[in-house]
Amino acid sequence: MLEFLKNNKSKVIYSSILILLLVLIRVFENQLFYDPFLNYFKSEYANSPFPKFNIFKLFFSLGFRFYLNMIISLGLLYVLFDDRKIVKFSIFLFMVLGSILLISFFFVLTFFAEESKMTLFYIRRFLIQPIFILLFIPAFYYQKITKQD
């Protein structure tokens, strides 16, 4: 393990910086992004009405946060695997999944809001948290090691 760290100092440093950036986005989410649902979902929301929100500001804020996380995640994938094909495929996946999630979020919010609070909660979670990177890294690593065998 120590030998790996010695041989890959730059990968460890760059990966640590990118992970720190993801953490900083989470730490400063209240200051950086418009999201009235942050405090709403932290409280007892089951019987509470939705907070007042500006749908356009919310759409652009969620989209901006998703794509900011996406860019950092793509950088992390490039640092870890040093493979442009993986990054290109990940861009495609992020764009398709992000678009589906954003459309789904606003569809549920507009048409099924009060009845589908948990659905809204989980769709929003996928948009604001870098969950896809937690899926992509093991998947690409597994693909890489099975190709070598």
C-alpha cells in the first residue's frame, strides 16, 4: 500500500483535491445554491406543505449544482483511470441521467407534489449529491480488472 502511494503521489493529491471540492460544495450548499427544499427535507416534512419557491431559480440552481458535481466527478474519473474513453462515456451517462432526473423532478413537483414527497426527496438527492461517482468508480474499476485477465 505504501509503495502504491509513493508511486502515485500525484494521483493521490489530485484525487484528494477533487474530493475536497465535492465536500466543500456540500458544506457551503446554503450559501452557494438556491434550494428552499434543503431546510424543508431536514425538518418534519411529512405533514408540512411545500415551502414557497421560484421554479426557475430552483431549476437553474439544481442544474448548476448537478453539472458542477459532474465536472468534478469527471476530473476524478480521469485522474483515477487516465482513460479518455471512460470520461467520454461518463459525460454521456451524466448528461442523459441528469436530464432525466431534472425533468422527473419538475414533473413530480408540478403534477404530484404533495402525494410524492419521498419520490421528490430521492430524485432531488440524486441531483444534488455526487452519487453517480460512487457507482461509476467501482464499475469502471471492475471493467478495467476484468479486461486485464
